[in-house]
Amino acid sequence: MHQYRFTDEKHTYTRISKIKARGFYYQGSTNIAACPSKLRPGLAKGYPSHVMLKTGEDFDKLLNSFEYYNCNTASEYPMFYLVNERKADQ
């Protein structure tokens, strides 16, 4: 897995594996995002380039829905990111 880190005006997105995303999800973390592999999180203006995963549903069921509606081609797959607020000095 390639390590990616992206930043925008408010957030830092650090790529994590599906296994880590699943673990954080079941621990109740609310700062996990899924993004199609051909998009960068936080990059597109006016288009939601990533989806924050909200707890309360089975992770695999949520992931299947995300893949069906957001990963449009055979070469796309979900990538997972840990989302952190940027500090003012960064």
C-alpha cells in the first residue's frame, strides 16, 4: 500500500489500510473517510470527493454500498483516510 498524505485548508488526510479503517470504525471513530481511488480527498471544489464513514451499520455492508455508488469503473476501489484537523501553524 502506498502512503499518501494530503492537506487542504482545514484537514490533513492520511491514508490507512482497510484493516485499520475497519478497526477504527468499530472502535467508534468518526474521523475515517472513504474515497474512490481516482480522486483525492478534499481536492474537488463543490463535489464531495470523499465520504465520512459514520458508525452504526456493519462496515462491510457500508463498504459495499460505497463501492456500488462511488467506484464507477473496474479500476476504481475505495481508499481509506484518517482525517485530522489542521492546526493554525501548519
